[in-house]
Amino acid sequence: MNARCMGVISLSSDLLAREIPIMESLRLSSCDDAVGPWIHRSLWAGDHPKAEPIKDEVREQFPYLDQVTSDNFRTEQILSVRIFCASRGGYIRPHRDWTGSERAFTRLHIPLQTNGEALNSEDDSVYHMGVGEVWYLDGSRPHCGGCFHESPRIHLILDFAPDIPLTELFRDSACISAAPQPTTVNRDPLTSRQLEAIHGLAGIVTEKNLSPTLNLLSLVHFDRQVTSASAYDWLITIAGQSPDPALLSRAKQLKSAYLGPGWS
Amino acid sequence: MNDGGVICTSGTQLVGRLSIDPQRLAPEIKATESFPMDPSVGYGVGSWCKCLVWASKMGPLDTAKSGLAASLPMLMAAIHETFRVEAINHLQIFSIKGRGFILPHRDWVPARPLHTRLHIPLQTNEQCLHAEEASVFHMSEGEAWVVDASLTHSAANFSEANRIHVVVDFDPEVPVHELFRVPGNCESAPFESIDRPKPTSDSLDAIYGLAEIASARNFQRIADMLATVHYDRQVNCAAMYDWLSEIAHRSDEAKLVDLAAVLQRRYLGPFDF
């Protein structure tokens, strides 16, 4: 997989402990592509190279996050800074962030609070990010992330201008220590019976439940050794068995919307 | 409630109409978009959310003075004209901004009703449906429906357009016709459930086949998907909890059996209140 842990930054558990309860209590925004409790809040925004901290009372409650950002990273290259919270099965549908050959941004994830059921995926790999680890995510590959635990997973997410080499995103090389061995999740292969059960959903699929069906299929890869993009192919197979031709068309639209036209 | 395609004469009923001009109400419907909505995560799927506009503890329901109610002057005036506002406990906005639904649930048990609940659609369309036990029906704009929330019920918006209801909770001790300022305006009317085909053996095979892929990570999403089946098939909306239990047992995962029981208890009771 292209996602990789670039190293670990030093985080103060005492200072984080002051701000995390505030993050958990915030009324955050939901995302159109998210399922369940998957919410976010912008802390920095603006047009590059003028992105700057948002001057509002919410961001001002997070002086330590500001410090983590400015102490470790080249803030002049930042496009946005956000916190993403997920819990209780909240996740984002498998997607690609851009479809062309040119990167739209360079995204780093830094978990501030996590648990063993906070998982991310790229293609057919599933992995876990530890607190303080700085992860580069390749938005050109199908990827997905979620938290299947009651306790919220909170990530600080920084988007940088796309043309800056990864090593130059840090204020200096002393900011980051060596990357640990990544925690990948081994899963059993998908069996023929399981595939049959998935395709069998044609017996109940309708226009009304096509979207909830995709929401279910999008999670199968966290338990079985398949790529997250399979969800869309399964949905197309299922919809193709429906007497309603609009369903197949909608399933194809969903695949194109999330993975880009022509993705196979 | 009876089977689909027949007249339903108990539980939820259409009891009257609110005199509101949808066009003149448009600015107030727009105003609700900026209300601080509670997504009620865990119960709703998609954009289902709600907002408390007024509660009796806030003082008299005065449209002009304060709070969110002040931004709904025409609606408040229509409610004042139609109902005995002194019997109102709460007034909420329930919104589904585009596609979304709420899982089949009960809000209280028959022996201890918390409110008499009226739904009045302000903005809706034919793809916005309600279910109560085995019945599925549509509430039109301006209609006032008593919803028996002690029965298992659910609601959905299967369109891209917004669905907005004002939900008025009254003192449950007051008879329904006495909720109206003019009791004669209460027109208790039965309604016809939308007819749907019965589930086939293929559909049940598809549902129980989910035991093959069920896990703790996707069990809630299985519940979400099953929560839509009754809108297409002639089954009680509560059947999804039996299906979940069967799926869990067939999966041989004790954790899923527990999860199925937890979900059923959370949505159908018994409740602690």
C-alpha cells in the first residue's frame, strides 16, 4: 500500500487530555459521504498560500492543537487543518480523493485518540494508526476509514499543497522520530458462500435500500481480504439482477462518483 | 393496524388540518434550515435530525418574543388558532434533508404514554413514508396526524428533496378531540395502507444469508438495511429485529446474538421510564 507512517511526533498526553473532551463535546459537521457518527471540524482554512487558523471561539479552545501544528509542520504550505471524530461504526465510504494523475493535495493523519477498532484501509490492506504517528495517505487509491468502538477515534488531519516533497512538510527533521512497524490487520479470504450471500442481496434490493446496501457492503473489507472497491462491483452485480433498470444505472453512478469514471 | 391495502382504523390517524398556505410558509421552512439540529445518531440513518423549538418549561408559547419559535410566526399563529396550546408539552421540527430514515422503534409503552403526538408535514412529497406495524402510509402537507408512538413505527424520505414536519407533543391525559380549540374540527379519519407484495422465499433467503458476512463491525449497517424492507414488502416493521436475531444465531457468534438483543431492547423496549 502507498499509505505509510512517516514517523512519530511528540504529543503531551496532559495537554491533549485538556482538549479532547472539548472535541468530543463539540457539535461537529457530518459529511455527505459518511455513514454513522463520522464528523469533522475545520480549524485552519483559506486559499493557499493564505490558509490560516479560523478565528472563532471553537478553534480558540484548542491552543495545544495549534501548537502541535505550528511546532511540527511548515504552516506556510498548509491548505487546511481539521479534526475528524468517528465512533460507534462511523465510517466514510470507500473513495478516491481525486481521479487524475495530478495530486490534489498531500494529506497527513495524526491520531490524537484511538483504539484497536479504529481502522483505515487502502485497496485490500487494512491498518491501524497509533497516537502521534504521522501517516501519509494516498488519495488516488480507494481508501476508507472508520471506528467500530464506542470510544471516539480523533484524528488531526492536515492537507498541504501537493507539490511539496513529503520530507519538506516538517519544520525540521528533529520533529519526527522513526516510524514504528505498521499495524496491519490480517483477514480471512472471502469464501464462495460469503460471495453468494452478497450477490443474494438481489432478493431484497430496491431503489429504497440501494444506499443502505452499499453502506453494508463497504464494511466487508474490514473483515475479509478484499479491496474496499469491491463494494461497488458487488452493488453493480446485485443491482443488475433487479428488474428495475434504474437500479443498475444508480449503482454504476455510485461507483463512478466515489472511485472516478473508468475505475476498474 | 391491518394488512396493506385495507382501511386502518386504530393507532395512528389523520385527525385534522392546519390552515397554512405552503407558499407563504416557505420563508419559515427556509428558516428551519439554520436551526441547531440534533442528528440523533444511532436512531436515524442519513440526514434524519430534529430540533426542539419550544417546551412548556420555557414559558408561554408566545410567537413574538423569543427563541426559535419567533422565527416561525405564521406556523405558531396557525397552531394557536387550531389547538389548545396550554396542553402542549413540546414542539419540535423533525427534518430529513434528502434521503434518510429512522429505524423502527417505540417511544413509550401503551401503559405509560409520555405524550399525545401530532405530526404536521410542512414540506413533503410522495416518497416520504411512515410505517406503523404492518402499515405504510404518506402524510400530506398541512395534515395533522396523531401518531401512536407506543406501536412500532418508522419514517423515511426516499427522495432527494427535504422533508420537514412540525411535531407537537400534547398532554396525554387530554382526549384528542379536546386538543383542538374547536373540538368539532377534529375529524378522526381512517387511512389506507400502501399495498406491497409479501416477502418471497428469495427475499427471506437474502435476509438470512447475511449471517455469512455479519460481524460486530457491520451489524448496525445490516440493521439499517433491514429497516427499509417493510417499505417494499408486506411485513410488520418490527420484523427486522426478528431477522437480526435469526441472522445472529445463524452466524454462531455469541457477540452478535447479544448485539441483536441490545438493538431490539433499545428500539422496542422495555424502557426504563
